[in-house]
Amino acid sequence: MIRDILKYTLLALALLFAGCEDERVPRDYPRVRTLEVTNITGEGALFSAEVYDAGNVEITGHGFTWSREKPEINLNDRVNLGPFSGIGHYSSRITTALEPGVKYKVAAFIRAGNYTVYGNTVEFESLGSLGPVITGITPERALCGDTILIRGKNFSWVGHNNKVFFNETAAKVCNEVTDTTLLAVVPFSLTVPEQTVSVEVTGNRTVYTGSKLIVDLPQIESIIPSQARWGDTITMSFRYLKKSDNIRFFIDQTQLVLTEAYDGETARAIVPFEAVQPRIDLSVSVSGTRLVFFGSFTLLPPIITSIYPVMASWSDTVTLYGVFNANQAATQVLFDERAANIVSVARDSIKVIVPNDLLGTTAVLTYKYGDFTCSSTQMFSLLPPVIETVSPMSDYTGGIVTITGKYFKNYYTTVKFNDILSSVISVTGTSIQCYAPGNFCGPSEISVTVCGQTTLFGQTFDLTNPSVVSFYPTHASPGDTITIEGLNLQNVSLFLISIKPDNPAYGGYGFETVTKEQGLATAIVPSADYTSGLVTAWAWRDWIESYLAGDEMFSIDAPVINSFSPSSGSAGTVVTLSGEHFSLVPQYNRVTINDYPVEIVSCSRNEIRFRMPNMSAGNYHISLSICGHQVSSAGTFENISPWRRLQDLPFTNNSFTMDFGDEVFVAAPVASSNVTLYKFVPENYSFVTAGEVHPSLSYFGRTVVKGDRAYMMANTYSEVKFLEFNRNTMSLSVVSDPPGKVSTHTILMDGDSVIYAGGGDSLTYRGYYVSEFWKYNLFSGTWKRLKDLPFFCMTSSEFTINGRNFVISIDKKLWEYNPVADTWSHISTYPGTGTYDMMIVVCNGRVYIGHGRYGNNQIYSYDPQTNSWDELLNEFPRFRVKPVDFEYGGKIYFGGSDRNDFWEYDPMLDH
């Protein structure tokens, strides 16, 4: 900066006096010019300069300074050649502080009085220089942190250009540098005592071979005590550890707080709470270096010396005494496996809250911090429950009992009356509400158990549950009245017959209570499926029950059938059953014939009168059930009925029926590619297989039989055909397509030499009814359309009697067809509910109609002569759709559909 000021000052003066040569004043400072650098080699370069104005101030120094930027003697490398007088050239061979390949700027300088005069700056590219020379070191033995003097030459005047190494460890170079002396600090990071000193300047490194530097490395002599706990004071002693202002001591990564500063030999510190490992490394940080003394200190585990109190309850405060870490955030205390809330933590004590989820009677307290764990030798115990009051002191099952005291806990409190567990309603820390239990009568001890600890109350509780002592009579029939003696019978909800003597609460049938007092009650014997049992007093209140039975068994008298009359009859016939031990209550005498229940007309102890039900013809035993007793008559009653059940059909889901008069065939099953033909055998009312047909169609309508052939409409979901069955060849063939719009559920009627067909609904759209009506000429094999039907109808709603054709429309109207006029007449209304797929059988000049879609099992008979309907009184078979039905020998045969039962109906017997 001085050089810049001087430069600008000289420039101003030159401008000021440029035109005044006659007043020329000699300058008082010398001037120098920097010449070109020559002799540039790998060992250095030759700097040259010229003093061209000696000035009038003594030159006390001259030389060169150089750097990569603007050179200055106070900041950059330099060479001082000493005093100079007069004018003339000077030069210096520079062999140090030049780095190869680097462009430097060099300037000559002169020191004259208070001035430093710089010459111009010359730039050159260096090829390198010689390395430094070390001539000696002082001292030759030192401590880490000591400063040593390195003597030699070719050092750089710029401190950071000089690098000093101890072996391969770089050392700090002090600012007081010359080109012949360096001061360096012995690093604390050295690991071996013998050190070779070397100096490096601008990439040239020189190793001192004169002697080794011996470094006494820091050592720890002792830690007293060598084992301690958090908060204890330890004394650390060292050798060869130099005192320093920036020295710090660590345990692991935690800096120690010194109670006495390090004096060059010892220091005292407190074991920090941050220490968490049992085996700990002591380290010293000084001058940016960490000296680690591995495993030099052992952190003793924490210890619990005592706990107080040793007995407490939930949410109480318990204090642990011992030696602990004062860091509360990382502290954990367990009661067995249950974590406690920490109130406070000190080095010598910890206050915790007894966990609310502690359930064991006793617990070991465990302290955890980091990897340290210790447990108490004293056991902690929960305080047992305390019972102070019980109210009331007498009640029966379902009564609410309140227990007051302390140390109760919700969900973990049980109450017993003797050994009977009570249902607990609610629990607080000081109160319990529970129900008085059942199944015991008399004084009982109340006990409360909380988490395995039980306390007995000092007074007895009187359970007033009802109890049976005796009863009479000890045997009777259902409906009879018995007298019961016992205790607290006024509290009875119901008297029971318990059918499990060893478990009165399992199963049972209730008496009808007539009267009840404290010690006496009367009740009516129930009718149920039992023969004997215990008479039990049952009390129920708020879903709490009590069952207390006497010791003696009660039994039902077994009924006896001696005779019955008459020996035969039909539906509605009144039969008298004579015997013993019948119930006086009609419904308690369950009389059945062939499993059909009967209507009881009257009864006494020795006689039952009942009405015969509507049932199949046959000879049947009469059965009587009273409670669990069952008895049957020795003889059989002959039931006379128009309906008689035959042996079951060998098929279900019949497809179509063909009645040829002398032979009847039924095809089954429906919607199958293999259909079996079954032939009716009237001799034994059975069916035998008569062959198979293999139709390509699935669903068949009602048939019309003409001679040895039967005709029918059949369909799948995509096509309809008019078919013919030939009894002689037992084959099924297609006659023609249906005419017009005739499709499915078509009616088919016998028209002497023709067959009538029509009605039904559409194949493609259910609910779209067809009204077309056609006739088929059997001789010409052609169809002819007739007038449309004035109604809608579906299959199995048509019938033919004595050449007259009738159809029941879907609105239940009966129509008759006049083939001459091709007209229809509405002549009557069908009283049933079915619409199609009905039972329709012509027998003895009448037609019998019933069942079918939307129908029931009611059957009606129609007389075309009188145009009148009669309702059958004895409809016996169950309801079905599209049944097997046909007439043979003046009788009607019925059954099938989705069942295989088969029946015979004799109209002559239905009166």
C-alpha cells in the first residue's frame, strides 16, 4: 500500500513540475528498475535489477520479492541482499519457493530511510526450484503441543508455503518465518514417539536426517475410582499431557464438567448422566485432536436400595431409592411388565405412580436406562381389598347389593356369596354393585377378590332364594294340582319340572302357579315331553336366576288303553277310548291315528271321546301320548274313506299322461332327453317301466287319445311341435308345426274326427296370451283356423264329457264350445282358485277339478247335466301342480308332480 501511495505521489509531482526544468530539484529517494528474469531452469531463476537513481537517502537494503499476483515484501517471498550504494546492477540466483509451470511476478525493491521503493513488475514462467535445506532442530525431545525451531535455508518467507511434517502428520507452522528458520507445533495426533521431521516448500520436500525428534506422547496414569456411577466424582491423572487453554475431557461423546481444572497432571470431574455404556472410553480434545484412551473407565450399573411404601394401590406414589440417572425422559420403571408413569427423577430417588393396569398381587420393580437394568430385592404388593359395609344384608336372586370399601378395581373385581359367583353391575375404587346370586338359600359369606387377593366380610348375608322342601302327591297326571312346601316361596317366579336331576337349571317345564305364600304353594302339573323330574323353585329377576329343587322325584302316571268303540267308522265318527290315568285336560291327551292328531270331544280320568279325522282308508292302531308316556291300542280301527294311499310312484316330476282306456302310461321325468314310460298295473296299483322315448323337446301339454295314438303339444324355449305317440310302436314322432300363433300352454280337446287346439301364451314373451283357435283333421293332416277364442286360457283347464268340450278361462269362467256354430258360451264359473296345470279327471259322467297353478288342494266336481258344482268334503292329498291324474275302473288315481305319493279316490264312498 505504501508503494502505491509513493507511486501516485511521484506521478503527481512529475505532472506538477513537468514544465519547470530551470527549477529542477534532485529527488531524495533512489529509483530501481526490474530487469528480465534469465537463466530459468528447474533449479531456479536469475533475478536482475538496476539502481538508476541513487537519490540522497542511504540505501539500507535491496533485493527482490515475487508472487503469483502483485508482489510485496511484507506478504510474499523475498530475498534481501543488504545495503547498496550508488547506482548500478544487482542480481540474485533464486533457488527456492518457485513452483514449476507457474507464472510469477517479480519486482526489485530498495529500502531507503522510511521508504520502500519498488521497481516495475516482470512476469515469468517458473520451471521449478531447489528444495529446502534443514540443518538442525531444537529441541530434539518434546511434548505434544511444544514448539520446535527448524533451522536451514530455502524456506519460504510466506508461512503457508512452508509445510512441516512429523512423519506423515502435518504440523502447524507459526507465523514467525524466515527463509532460514521455521517454528512448528508438535501435533497431538502423533501416535509414535520417534518422529522424522520434513519440510516442504512449493512441492519440494526435504527430510531431516540429522536426528529423530522424540515426542513423549500423552498417557493416562489413572482414573480414581476406575468404576463409578452417575454423579460420582472421579480424578484423572496424566503424563506428558501439556496444559492448554483449549483442553477438554470427554467420556464417550459427553464433555466432562470439571470440578477442578487441569493443572498439567490431574483433573477432577463428575460422571455425566449422558453416559449410557457400561464400558466407557475417556478422551481428551486439544488443538482439534481427540486423544482416546479406550476402555479406561467402567460405569457401574444403577442400583435400587429400597422402595417405599412396599404396599400401595393403583395411582398411589411409590419412591425408589438408590443411584439413578437424573434424565427423566429416558428413565423407565416397570412393575413386572407394566410401565409406570414417572413423577420425578433425581440421582438418589425416583417417584412413580402405581400402574392402573397392574393386575398381579405382587410385582418386582425394575429400573431401566439405556442398556442398564436393575431390579428391587424388595417385592411390591398391591393392597388387598377392604370391605367396610354391605347393604342390604338380605335379598334373593337379582336383588342389588352395594358393597363399600376401598382398593376395588373395575373389570378385575369378583364377588362371591359362599362359592357362588355374583354378577357384578359396576365397580369404582370404593364401591361395588352386584346382584344377589341364585341357587342357594340361607346364610352366606361375602368375599371380594381383586387381582387375586381375597377379603371376607365379617357378617353373613341371608340369601332368601325360594327353595322346595317337599310336595304332594308325588305322582299325578298333567293338569292335576299339587301342593308344594318350601322356603321363601313368595319369591318364586315359576315352579318347574327339571328333567336333569343333577342339573336343575338345564331344561324344564313350567307349572301353572295357583297360589303361593312364604312356605306353601299350589301349582298345576304341566303337559310336556317328560315322565319324571325334580320339582324346582325358579326365581328370575333382572336376568339373574335361581334354581332350587327338593330331593324327591315327581312322576307322571303312565296311561293305559283298555278298549275303544266303535271298531270302524269314517271321518267325523266319535270314538270312545277307555282306560286309566287319562288327563282331565283334553289337550293334554294327545290321541293320534297313523300320526294324524284327532279332535278330543271330552275326557275323564278313565275315558276319552274323540272325532275321527279325515284320512286315508285303512286299519290303524290308536295311540295316546301323555307327557313322555306313549301307549297304543291292541286292536286296530277300520277307517272308511274315499281316499286310499297306494304304494309310492317310482318317479317324480312327471312329464305327460296318456289314458288309452285299457292302459295308462305316464312319462317321466320332465325336461330330459331320456324319458321313461311307466305303465299302470291295476292289479296291484303299481307302475312298471314300458320303454323309453327320446324327445328333442322338453315340455309337454295335456294329451288327447284317439285310438292307439295320443296327441300333444310340446316345446323347448325356442320351438314348438305337434306330436303323436303310437302305442303299437311305443314311439313319439312330430306330426306338424303348430298353426298360426299357437305356441305353449295350449289347450287340446277331442273333437271326434278332429283335434281342437288354441289359447295358451307366446313362446317368446310370457304373459302374452294367444286367442287363436284351430282344428286338426286327422285324415287330411291339415289345420284349419276357427273363430278366435272370446277368452284367454291355458293348458290343463280343458275337458271333454260325452262329446261336449269345456274350457275354464284364466278368469275362472266355464265355457262350452258349439262345433256346429263355431261359438262359445259362458255357462258357469269355476269356484276354485287354480288357473292351469290343474287336476282334471272325467269319471262317471262328472269332471273332478282342483289343485294347479295358484290353486290349493280343494277339489270340485262338475255335473254338465245340471251345470252344477259340488265341493268334495274329503280332500286328502297335499296340494300340487300338474299332477298325475287319470280314471280307471270308475275310480280316480292321483299323485306325482314334485312328490311320489299315489292315491286312489272312490267317488262312491264320498258322501
